[in-house]
Amino acid sequence: MTAINPYLKIFFGLLFVLLGLGYIYKPGIIERINRIIKETFLNDSYVALHRRNWGFLLVLLGGVLIYMGVSRELGW
């Protein structure tokens, strides 16, 4: 079985954490990205109603990926 590169896990973990923090603390930036992307799951009402749920989910997922990558790299 092929193992996933721990640097890839760290990269995606940091990406998810930053995106999650953006949802929590900077919803204006997410709304600007929303206007650019215009996908159905990122409409303004959805972001306004569910921004904290998505933010905490992404921070949690990012934290798990960072932990998996760092623990594999450091041999914990």
C-alpha cells in the first residue's frame, strides 16, 4: 500500500485551517470569493447561515491533517 506524503497532509491541513479561520473571522472575504466563484453551495444566504459550521469543520479537518503529517514526519 502506498503511503501519503506527510508534507502533503501538512499542506492541506494548513490550507483547511486557514480556510476555516476565514469562514469564522473574515466572512467578508468569503463573500467576495463567493461572488467570483458563484457555485450553488456558496450563495450568500448559505454562507451567512452556515459559516461557523463550515469554519469549525474545516479547522477540525485541518488540525487532524496537520497532526497526521507532523506525527508521521517526527515519528510520534
